[in-house]
Amino acid sequence: CAGLWGGSFAFDLQLPKRFQQFSCVFSFPQVHVKVADEAVCVGPAPTSKSYLNMDAIMNAIKQTGAQAVHPGYGFLSENKEFAKRLAAEGVTFIGPDTHAIQAMGDKIESKLIAKAAKVNTIPGFDGVVKDAEEAVKIAGEIGYPVMIKASAGGGGKGMRIAWNDEETREGFRFSSQEALSSFGDDRLLIEKFIDNPRHIEIQVLADKHGDALWLNERECSIQRRNQKVVEEAPSTFLDPDTRRAMGEQAVSLANAVKYSSAGTVEFLVDSKKNFYFLEMNTRLQVEHPITECITGLDLVQQMIRIAKGYKLQHKQSDIPINGWAVESRVYAEDPYKSFGLPSIGRLSQYQEPLDLPNVRVDSGIQEGSDISIYYDPMISKLVTYGKTREEALKKMEDALDNYVIRGVTHNIPLLREIIVHPRFVSGDISTKFLPEVYPDGFKGHMLTAGERRELLATAAALYVAAQLRSQKFLGDLSRQWELCVELDKGVHMLGVSRSGNNYTVEIDGEKVEVSGEWNLASALLPITINGKHRTLQCLLRTAAGEISLQYLGTSFKLRVLSNLAASLSKHMPEKVPEDTSSILRSPMPGSVVAVSVKPGDNVAEGQEICVIEAMKMQNSMTAAKTAKVKSVHCKAGDTVGEGDLLVELE
């Protein structure tokens, strides 16, 4: 089995014995070169020069003598030209044939085929939109709001919602640019936007002998920027009749294009359980592990069997729903910026929670890996399984608390808040969940009074444990301490007493009992607080008393001082915050696509100043106030880092 790599990634898969004579190349860019039996570099990091470079991949296939190619989740996985080139060389494409890829990969054609197959479809314009003004005209005829989206591709790229003419013009521009960058095809379509729906998809599996199955559904409604964040299987919303109707329509569509392989038919479902065809992904989905958990089927193995020409091993009546599975997409993103803007950096410490039962982590990085601007910022797919939904969600809580990621900003704070939120726990969700639950943006976990005491007590106990380690060498082993702990601009006076590894912390007249091993070298801090087990992480601890703790998923900054040190700290000068209204800094690492202003120009509040592209998503940077442009510090084509100065206003 050979792996392809561009930059520093590769993929390896150990095949069952009956497939070992069937040599393959797998072009997943997410697993390291070192684990592949044989690795071939297909070019430098930019995707256009590596994973989208068909010539380089074809050369790798010839070099290794591969008989088949599994295309992975993205890049060329839905590219009919790539499949044609493989067929011309006598190499098997582990996926559907070129007809199905073309028919379902083009959202315009797929919608027409779906209608003919009696699949429910969304009202819209069944053609290619030529320009922004035609988009405005069509949107007016359909009626706002509308969805503007790329005809080719998927994954949330090239999609915009427009509520008026101006947003339609802007959406057309950004969607066409993203579509061209991601898929090499800037054609767009427009359809009615169904407000507040659920996003539920059906997994299908079909062989080359005319047999097809639906493997139940996946609920994918928790999204940001049309990209999935948390998925689960099955859905809390579907009843058996609706599930069967959706499954039968999905199979009908697969049969209409003579589909063979694993594929996914995506639907939007409204509050009355009316469902509408959205698109079909002719590849393996990122979230396929949760289907594997509840059905017991290995989808990659099934794809290989089908590509080899074998018939399906199962009938529809054989497909079960056993238990519940949840997947959290762990991203190198800052969840406090638009629910997740990309972060780059090197993983200085990385530890997956694989020691927990019923936890699966699909990842392609390790400690020391770099997260770059060239690829999707996903770190891993974290999957938990339980007999019930409640059990699966509790395991996800524990897994997120035990997942150690250092060196890059990550979205674990957001993921953990989602899975414990009352609306999510009750199943009351839609694709608008995040903006509805966090209308002012995600702010992290909001501490209750009891949780605040737990956090303060833990910080105090950790501070004392560290002091004791030093005092062992000095001969001072005090058993009581008076401390001042600062948290969120609040100051708390604490009394701490110790007995072995147990600490009693008095806060505002209430006592908190904290106990643990207090291994200061460990990334994880498993402790018991008032009889309740918690797993925290100590992210930072300095000699100046600064302590950062990851507690309930969110990072909290505290400062623990002795009473004397606290009395002196008030004399320290405070740093004056920067006036952010007069400057524009890049909120994320990326490349500058366009700069719309020059020094001396007058700009209005909200006016676009420049466009930054990060991980193939384009982001419009706007002026925070009406002013004159003082200076411009970037130009189109520049690579910028998070916090880099872009434009100054007077």
C-alpha cells in the first residue's frame, strides 16, 4: 500500500488478507509518510502543485505499480477527469464511475436527475447563473432569502446566503472565486434558502450488479459557515416512516445514475419533517465513522470490495441501528472568532484520549506536526459510541476533557459547550443552532457560582502543590496558606490547608475539598472536587503566579499570589489597550486576495477594505469606522499571519 504526500503527509491502510493482491494508492493527505509502506512525494504544499496535480499523481501510480486508487475525502475524489485518466491507464478508481461523478457532481444536473427520479427538490433556478446582475434578477424571481452555491464541489466552499440584492452581488463574487479556487469550476446556481432547517444525510452503498442499500441517516445540523462541526447517528428527529422514505429516495437517486460505491445523499428537513434533496457526494464522507459505529459495517472495506467487483454482502433488512455515535470535528481554529477562524502553528504537545473506552480518533498528525495555511484546519475526527445517546454524549465530554492539544488554537471549548447545551441535549437543533444560541458570538463557558469556586479552589491547590515541591528543598513545609486569587477582574481571598494530597480551600465562607495526585509534569490534571471527578488541563504556570486552566473545555486565566505579593501588585502599571477602531489586523493567517483601498481614500463604516483567503475560504475585512485611509501595509498575493497589520485609518 503506497501513500502520496505533499509537504509532510501521507496515508497507509492495512488491507484484509483477501485484498492483499489488490495493490492500491491512497491519496488521503492526512496521515504521515513514516507509517506508509511506500511513500511518493507528489509536490510542494500548495494543493495546485500536489494533491490537485493529476500528472504528479499519475506518475506516482506508475512508479508504484498501483492497481487502484482511493481518492480520500476531497481534492480529486469527485473529479471525473481524474477517474477517466485512471480508467485509460487500466487503474481502478475506488469510487463510482465517471457518469455518476459528473451527474451528481454538477448540482444543476443532479437536481434535474433527482426530479426525474421523484426525489423531493428545493425550488430554484435550474441553470448556470452568468453574472451578478443575473443573480439579482433570479433571486428576485425566486424570492429572498436565496442560497448561492457552487455547481461543483461541496464541503461548504462557494456557498453564500443572500437576503437582499446587495448580498446577492457580494455572494456571487465570493462564491465564484471560492468555487474556482477549490474546484477549478466557478459555475454557480441559485435556489430558495429554507430557513431554519435540519441537515440530515443518508448513507448509501451500491454495487456494480444493480443492488443498493441505505445505511440510515446522520444528523449534521450543527454547522458554521455551511461546514459541519458536530454530527451524530441516528438523528433524534426522524421517525421510522420518515427515515424509510428518505432512504428509499436516496436509493432511487443512486439507481438513476447507476451508482456503485459508497455515497451520501444530503437533505434539508423542515420542522414538519418535509425533506428536500440538497446534493449527493460521490465519495466517502468525513463523518462516515458514526455510520460504521451504529451499523457495524466498514465503509472503506465495502468500497474496496465493490471496486473489485464483488456483490453487496447485505440486504436492507440486515442494516441495524445499534446504539448511538457522535462525532466532533476538532479543528485548529479560534472558536471565539466567527465560531472558528483558522489557526496555524506547530503542535508542541499532542495526546489523543484513546485510553478511554468506546473512543475513536481519526487523525493524521502527531506531536511536532505543523498546521499550515495550505490545507483544511481539521486536526481530527473525535468519535464516541454508546448504547444510548446520553452515554455517547457523556463519553464525548470525557474525551474532549482528556484531549491534549498545545501549540495551536483549537475549537474544543466550542465543541464541549455544544454537546452539553440543553437545546442540543434535548435534540432541539437546526443549522441555525450556533447563531441562535450564541447571538453575540461564542464567549466560552459561563461559570456558575459553584463552578467558579471549583476553579478558584483548584488553582489555589495547584499553586500550593507547586510551592511545596520547591519548599521540600528549603525545609519549609507549611500546612496553611492565605492566598489572593484573581479571575475575570475579580479578587478572591482564600484560605488553604493541606493533609497529604487533599486540600481544603475556604472561599467566601464555603469550603471546597480538592484532592488528586498533583503530577505537575502531566498535561492532564485528574482531580476530585467535593467528591466529583473532574479532568482539567494546566496550560500555563509561571513564577509570577499566572495559571491558565482548561476547565469544562474553556481556558481560564488566573493569578494566584500570596497576600504580600497581592498588596504590592497594585503598584504595577497596566498596559494601555490598542485602539482597534483605527487599525485593521488580520484575524487569521492566510493570503491577501484583493486590496480595495489606497492611502488617502475615504471609507465608510462596514466598507470592504481587503479580502483574506484562509484554507480556501475568502473573508471580507471591513472598516470599523468612517475615516480616511492613512496607510496600507499589504498587497494582493501577500501572505499574512494572525494579527499582522493590514491598514491604518486616521
